[in-house]
Amino acid sequence: MNFLEKIKIILACLGLFLQSNGLCAEEVYLKTQELELFQDNIFLGDIFDGLPDAQKTQIIGPTPGLGKKNLFPQDKLKAIAQQFGHEYLGTTSLIIKRKSRLLNHDQLIDPIKIVHLDWIESQNNHDFFKTKDYEYVLQSKNKKIEMPLIEGVRPEIVDYIYSPQSNFFSAKFQWVSDDLPNQTPTSFVLEGYAHPLVQIPVAKNPIMIGKKIGPDDLTMTNIRLERLHGSILTNKQDLIGMVAQLSILPHQPIQNRQVKSALMISKNALVMMQLKTSDMAVATQGKAMADGRKGEFIPVMNMSSKKVLQGKVIDENLVEIQNFKNVGG
């Protein structure tokens, strides 16, 4: 071996030694200071420019979870570059996030509504379900769900549990995609309450004391079944024709004590006294001895006999006599 060949061998060995110690490493550059990825892993080529093609697909770690981010400071970037025989001389850090977007309330609730009503239909022999209107309230920890930004991905409910006694529900979702059939599905769980609702009549606008309530004064609204009690009026027709005994606020449940029947008979007014039985009807004229509202009992004087009888107010100027023996003169 001549002298020139020996020199070439020495130089080659020296080059390998310098390269192994990073003294001849190629410099790489940070692509961006904030990186968004949709895949499950971070590749070396996602971070640096100036890499050979064979190194671009080297995996350096998992991508952060949906809605999460990782900070790669300068010293960590430098260590990653050196691991693959390169040098990073930059002074900036790198933030890596997974591409996602926050689902809005309707996107979370709409699929729950569908599955919930399907579940109710499957339980149609139970006495719990007398409505198909529900108010869905998510627990606070469930209100921020990030969706992966991959075309064709959608959330689907794969399991649903509901307790009619407590109104609690639990819905297990999976991210599915027709375009990525081999992708391992990931899941999340939403929990909350599905409160049954009932319709009740409420005032459209304030109703003042003494005002007679008409159909145009009322509208229907939903309240939770658990908030309904015996003093709240639930039938719109029962309110029409009533008079406000107390002020009625708009869009609030109306209670029995807030209304009273309109005056149907005035004191001293001439009224028709009647009795109906299965085989006869007796009627005569009388005089009201007191004001009367529908359903109330008032004293009425028979104009022929001058006897005072108790009669039930049936309609305007019409009373029904309870003791029919004294109706005649």
C-alpha cells in the first residue's frame, strides 16, 4: 500500500469519527414555531427542514391528544436533531397540537336526542314516559369535546344508558369514518340529565288584577315535570274567561290562587232557576241574593213562593237548584 492510499484511509476514518461525534453534522432548520398534526405520531420531517428523505418518516413520539398541545423547548429540539446526526442551532421552541375543533352544544346534544327517543320507544310499556319532550343538560366536565379534523370523521353513539327515576343518562361515542375503515376507533363518554317536560299555559304579557283572560293573552311553554305541582294550572281552556286575582307575570307558571272565575251573576239580578233529572226539567224565575261565579253556591229567592233556596251557578244568570221540592210556588 503506497503512501497516498494510506492517507485516503486515514482521512476516511477521521471523517467517520467526526461525523459520529457530531463535529461534521448537517444543520437542520425548524419548519415552524407552531405545528398542527392530524395523525397519531410526530415524524422528524414534520419538525425539521434539511433532512435526507430516509429520515423524514422517523417517528419521534405520539401526537398530543385532541385539544392538547406539547411544548418542545430549544434543548429538546437540539437533542432530537443530534439523535439523528444533525445539529439544530435555532433559539426558538416548538408547540405541537393535534388538528381539531370544538364541537358546539347542538352537535353534542342532537345525536343524544335521537338515541334517547329511540330508547323511550323501546320502553313503551312503562308508565314513566308520558312525553317526548325533554331538556338535555350536560354535566360541566362534558361541555368541551374536541373533534379530529379528518374528512369524513363523525361521532356515533354506540351505547346509551338512561334512568327514568333520576333522569341521568350516559352516552358512549366513537369517532368513525367511512374513509378510514381500518382506523382504530377512539371513544368518549358524555353524561348528564334528560328532564321530562310538560306543556303549560303562560301569559304572553303581564296580566293586571281584575283583567278577564282571553285566548290571545296566553301561550304554551315547557317546564320540567319535576317542577310541576298541584297548584299550577295546566289546561289553557281552564284559564280562558277567568279573572286575574293577583298580577300574572309573563312566561311564568300560573297558579290557582292567581285567578278566579268571572262574575256570572250579580246580586239582585233576575235569574233562571232550574232542576234537571233523568225524566223531568223544572224551571222558574228567581232573584239572586248575592254575586256568583261559576261553580259557586248562592242564595236565590223564588219569585213565586218568596222562598230562598241554595243554587249552584251554572252559567250567566242560570243556577241549578239542589232542593227541587221547593222550586214551585
